[in-house]
Amino acid sequence: MKNSAANVFELEDVTYRYEDQVALDGLSVAIKEHQRVAVLGANGSGKSTFLRLLDALYFPEKGTVTAFGDNLTEKAFEDEEFAFRFRRRVGLIFQNPDVQLFNPTVFDEIAFGPLQMRLSKDKIRKQVDETLDMMEISHLKHRPPHRLSGGEKKRVAIASVLILEPEVLLLDEPTAALDPKSRGRIIDFLADWGGKAKTVITATHDLDIVEAIADHCLVFQNGRIVGEGSPAEILADTELLEKTNLIHSHRHRHDSGEVHSHPYFHPSHDHKG
Amino acid sequence: MNPVPNENLNSTRRPKKRRRNFVERTLATFIRKTERALFAEEFARSNGFLQRLDPRVKIIGLLTLILDVTLARNLFTIFFLFAVAILLAVLSRVPVRVLAARAWIGALTFTGLIALPQIFITAGDPLFQLPLVGWTATVQGAMGAVYLISRVETTVTFSLLLVLCTLWADVLKGLRVLHVPVVFVVILGMTYRYIFVMLETAQNMFEARQSRLVGALSGSEGRRVAAASVGVLLSKSFQLNNEVYLAMQSRGFRGEVHTLDDFVMQRRDWAATGGFLLIAATAAWFGRFDSLGSLLGVVGIR
């Protein structure tokens, strides 16, 4: 990671709450250009809210969110030109693909974003075909999204965002509820997308994928960042992972008869017995 | 350690079998039927007459025929249009039993219930008298019921043909091209898309409840649980609605819908448009007459 890279996002003392419940509590963080960030945290730690603030779907109750040097406020999004420019540069993939797939066919789904941006129809048709090829889902082109498998839905959801060629990709639990093969395909894609030239922020509690998809980790708990570092540093910090409910201790017996307990997630397993 | 009392294991009394209640059975059937009705594309993808036509031609053609059915003032015209509907079904490879199962039986049942009192309460020439109650059916009442039922059956058949022989995406696009307001088309599309998601959620909730139940619930307890489930489902649908809107916003939606319209009229589409309009005009002309007698008088047969 280059230290000289410009900040894509800057959050300054951001607080967001759902009625009485605080989701983000005085959060301050900066995300740099080309950084691949894993946002780690247990359920309800504020990961999804964080992504929605970055995508300007939510606006903070207190504090400021800046993207590409512009302040993200409801007022700023009243300007259509500003809104379209931002929406082209930042794409969010939701955890539940059913939420994101609301068009009658896969083709329409992928064309939805460019159509809203009022790109020319010939250009849209060409881009949709290219995106379908890139995601290897051309055979699904005329299928209704609700009839696809979980893995296929996820790939269509990703394609529907990638067609806008965003500079920043936000992903909310991209591997949740996927079978191993679909999960592997998504991880491969995330590891290679844009030749590591783009900014990718992935919210997950799947520690197995962190090293493949990120070069920097933020650990969330109760709407605050309680840990930050490279994947190797964070994954080695079992105390932090246990404290934030990302791992749990488990007790087991080995063939040698030795019974012991250690965190469920551990990079290596060294026993003398 | 005390042994586990085995009186329950050895008991000859069989536990009361818990049957799926009315709500669960209805819900499961409703989901199955809705899925079949909404998402079955087996006919839309077959190579029949209506399937090959441009969706705009189908929408305009069939809606014109439906208008004719509604305005026709004699049974001859309505029966003629019903015959046209059956001919279209045969040419489009839609089996008559499918029409009967999905449209005719339901329409006959519900319209019949509405039309039944009319037979007895309309003043006119007596037709027959019901034994025991002594109610008199009249010719005018019976004719009114026949008109109502035949109109409903014919219009439902045309509507079903449109839905069965057109991909749902094309129906929506066709409506849009025909300048039906965007808001209406979007609401229709979203309802179609998410009704099944919500029905599935409802079924999962019922199954989750069933898996934790032993024996039958009392009536009041059952009603309490059902009411709570309805509340949860409503709350989930609000949540889903909110999430979908955010997903649309995230991809640039600002309240206006834009679509790609790929329809191109071919020679057969123009020919079919001519055919539909000819039938519609003929039916509209014949439909002006109050009875077959006056029609035959005009054409000089009587």
C-alpha cells in the first residue's frame, strides 16, 4: 500500500443511529485509493451501516463523510449531475441478492444502472453483453433473476454494479450463504478484479477469505473501530478476534489423547503429540 | 442415575396427529398456484401463433377484443368472440384443459355466485319456480346471468391467453411502449417480482412454527400466533421494500424509469394487427344489435 495515495473516503467523528440504537459511534477513518479493505466484525457491529454511509444511502446524524474530496450530504445529492457522477464511481453489492435483483430478466437487471445514467442504448446493449461475458453468465441473459441459484444471483448482482465500471466497489458479506464452488468463484473474482488497481471494501466475518481479498483490515465492534492492520497482523491477534466475537474457543481431543482448547480460527496447528 | 420413566414410551395411546391447519394448507396451495401462474413460461416459450407476435400487437389486439366483449349487446357476438378465443388458444398450443383449470372454473364459480340472485330478483316472464321456497326465476333474470357469465368467461380467456403466451418482461415492456404510466408499470413489475419472495417468507415462517409445535394449538392460541405472524410478515415486507429502494438508488434511480425497448414490427405482426382489427370491427358492428332477431332483420335474412 502506498502512503502517498489519495484518500477516497474520509469519515470524521461519524455517528449514525437507528431510532434509539447506535449503529456507528463517533467513527473516524480514511480509506485510500487502490486500498483493498476488509471490514471485519460480528453481526450488528455496524459493518453494513458503514458501507451504506460510504455509498451515500444513509447520511450521518453527526460528523462528516467525504468521498473524492466532496462532502456527502443529502443536499449535495439533489444535484443530478453530482449524484450520477458519484453513483458511477461507487458501487455497492448488497448481502441479499434478492434485494438487488428487481428486474424481469438478467439482461434488464444489468442494463438498469446504465439506463438510469442515460447512456446511449446501443452503448448499453454492447456493455451488457461484455459484462455478461466477463462474469460468465451470458447463458442466463434472458432468465428471470428469481429463478437463479444463490451463486448465480450473486454473480448477476455483481455484474449489475460492475457495468458502471465503478472506481470503488463495496461488498456486503459477498460469500454469505453460498456453496463452496460459488464462494470460490466470488473470491477469485475479488482477488483479480481490476488487476488490483481499484478500491475494494468488503464487509465480512468470514476470516478464511480475508488474506485473499484484502491488504488492510478494520475490525468493528459496537459501531467503533477496535482494531486495524494488515490481514496477517489481525489474524494473528487472537485476543482481538475473540473479544470481537469473530472466533470462539473450541475444545477437542487429538489422536494422542491430548485434550486442549484454542481459538476456532488459527493459521497453523502445532502439536508435539 | 434414575432410569428414564418408560410409561410414555410404552403407552398404547397414540399422540394426536397434528394436521396442517387451514391457513398453512391455503398458504402452501396459494404459493404453488401463484408460482405456477406467474412464473410458468412453458407456453410463452413455445412456438405458437400468439407467441410469435410482437407483444404490442398482442396487447392491443386482445384488449380490443375484450372491449368488444364488454360492449356487445347480443349473445351471438359474445359467443363468436369466445370461439375466437378458443381458436387463438388452439393456434397458440394452449390446451383447452389449461384454460378450463386456470380460468373457466374459477370465473364460473365466482360469477355464478354473483349472478344467481339476479335470476330470481329480476322482474319478468316466469321461467320456473323453485320447490319448497317458491322463488320464481324469470327469463330476463336468466338471460342477464347468461350475459354476465359469458362476458366474464370470454374476457378472462383473452386475458389469460395474453399472460400465458407472452413473457412477463415483454408484457411490461409492451405496456410501457404503449405509454401506460411508468409508475403503474413499475409497481406491477415489482409486485410480480416480490410477491413470491414474500409468500416464500410466509411459508418458511409457518414451517418454522410447525417444526416447534407438538400437538394442536387451541383456537385462541392459534389465532394469536397467526396474528403475530401477520405482523412479522408485514414488518419484513416493509424492510424488504426499503432495501430494494436503496438498491435502486445505489444504481442511480431517481424516481424515473428508463427501459430498453427492442421490439421490431415484422410483416406477420402487421398482418396479425389487421386480422385483430378486422375481427374487432366485425364484432363491434354485430354487437350493436340487441338480439339475433334484429341482426338478421338488418342483414335481410328474416
